[in-house]
Amino acid sequence: MKTKLLLALLVPALYVVSSCDDPKKANNYNQETTVNQSSLNFINTAIDGGRTEVKLANVATQVSQNPRILHFAKMMITDHTKGIEELKALRKKALINPNDVLNSEHRKLIDSLSKLSGTEFDKAYMQAMVSDHEKAVDLFREETQEREASVQTLARKTLPTLEMHLDSAKAIDAALK
């Protein structure tokens, strides 16, 4: 009798623990997200990238003296904060378990740029912005073909802003050389 009771209590607990690492599992352990794996990866990657852009822009507002870079950084903070909120709303609607930890590559980038100053910072920051926005444009462009309507709509809505960011970053980067 005690063994059956113990098993009855232990099995559900093991299921919850084992499902915690399953990216398709939602906040509630007995539900799954309402998006496919591709959309799930896109949402998490886009949030991570957006949060990195905001953190780097905050560093830029503290370090750079270049008016064009300061203006660009403020635009990054405004636009990417708005984008993050839209992605988080989509994530919540899709029952996706939040993962709000920056990936190690982004943490290293923020750490390395935070140690720079002057024109050395400006050049490294703008090169990072070009590279990151090229990746973001590719990511969002690919998602415009996604089958998940809500993800596709958000990607199509956001893509022109990211393309404009990329064009601005390229122009500022070229002017620094």
C-alpha cells in the first residue's frame, strides 16, 4: 500500500521534472506550446537578440561621444524594447515557457564591448550592429515564410524596421573608417 502511494506521488513529480527541459512544454506542465519548434526557436532567438541590442545600446549611450552613434543607440533602445514586448506577448499567447537568459555569445559580446572606449568602442559597436542586424534580417526574413500565422505576421511587421537598422548601421560604420 505504501509503495503504491509513493509511486502515485512520485510519478507525476518525475513527469514534471522531465518535462521542464522540453522546449515544447508550456508553463503548465500538462500543456504544449501552440507553435511549432521552428517558431519556438525563432521567438526565443529574437527575444535574445533584441535584449542584446538594448544592452549594447545602453553601453553605447554611456561610452560613445559620437552624435550619430548616440542617436542610433537611442533608436535601438526604443525599437528593440517595443519588439521585445511584442515577442513576449506572442510568447505568452503561444504558452511558451520564458527563457530570459542571454546566450553566452551575446554575454561575451556585451562584456568585450563594455571594456572599450572612444573610437575603438564606436567602431566595434557599429561592426557588431552590422553583423547582428544582418543575422536578424535573415532570421526574420526566413520567418516570413513560416506556417504559424502569428509568427509570420510579427516577422513581416518587424522586418522593415530591422532592414532600416541594418542600413543605418552600415552607413555609420562606413563613415567611421
